[in-house]
Amino acid sequence: MYNKKRLAKTAIALLTSILFIQAVPAHADSVHVAKEGDTFFTLSKQYGVDMNTLIKTNKDISPYNIYGGLKITIPGNENKVEAAPVQAKSQEKTVTAASLDVNTDNKVVQAWGKTFDYSKTLNVKATAYSADASENGGWGPVDYFGNPLELGTIAVDPKIIPFGTKVLVTGHTHPGLPKQAFVATALDAGSAIKGNRIDIFIPGSKQFVSSFGFQDIELYILK
């Protein structure tokens, strides 16, 4: 009788384990919280997923404006996602910025594995601003056209850089911005932004953003 009870308990435990395993999805998505220097290319290598699949899964995220704290969905096997932090430690030291490759003869610049055609370059003095009301003329966290401020918004002198112009911003340094290069659009203006000046919107507190100071940067005016 004792052996029968013991065998019955063992069988029930084994059946429960099998049902539990079957209930766990074989391919579960997970969320990666981006750190500075992350790109879809480096994340595809880190998690062992196809880059195009990764981009399609995160179609609302611009490949050129990935910043620290951004949540990125990683498709695929859950086990791979769990193992990723170990891999990330080894990549943190080497994958830190976009790799710029400029062909001045053909007016082509490459960054983050993407090729851009540009019409000209422009050296400007840059500052940065936050969504704080004191930095937005009392209008709130919106650009010149009433759109919510977001990473990739810059304020310009429209006489120098027309509204709607897309640019590749290079040469800057700030923990709230993608390193070395990112795509921005001229969607805002400011009373102090005249001539070869731009103001870069950075998500975060006024104090955090103010550490940007004044920087000399180079813009590639994209076609």
C-alpha cells in the first residue's frame, strides 16, 4: 500500500511538471531597457535575433534615436533573453557609439549602419533645453507647431535651417543623447536661436539637460 501511494504521488508530481512546462511559451517576447550605445544591430547580436525582425517588432522606434531608458521589445526565445545580461557586460566596453564614415566626394555619410545623402554640412553652436515650462515660453512641452517635444526635435533659426529640415547631428556629448550621431528635425524655434545656432531638446529634468552647456557641433543637412 505504501509503495502504491508513493508511486501515485510521484506520477502526479511528474504530470504537474509536464503541464507546467507545456504552459510556458516556447518563444516569449521580453523587454530590453536600452543603455547608451545600444543599436538594433548590437541588440540583434546580443540576443541572437534577426535584426529586421527586431526592427519590425519595434516599428514605432526610430533606429537612429535609441537612448538610455528606452524600452525595446525583444522577440524570440525567452531563454536567450535571460542569458543576455551576461553578454551585455562584455559588449558594454566596445559598443559605445555610431561609426561615422563620410564620403565628401559623393556627399554620403554612414552612421549606425545607415547611409544618408546630404546636401551640405553646417557648423553651429548648440545648446539644449528640456520640457520645463521655464524653457518653453509658457507654451508647455510642445514644439513650434504644437507637437509634443521628443528626442530628435531641434529649435533653429528658420532663415538658416528651414522648418522640417532633417539633419544628422554629430560631434555632441551628453548622456541624454545617442552618442556621436542622431537624426533630428527642425520643428522648433526660440528667441535666442539666431544665425548658426540650434537648441536640442533632451528628455529629462532641467538640471540634467543644463549640463549640455554650449557645444560646437557639425550638422549634415539631409536630402
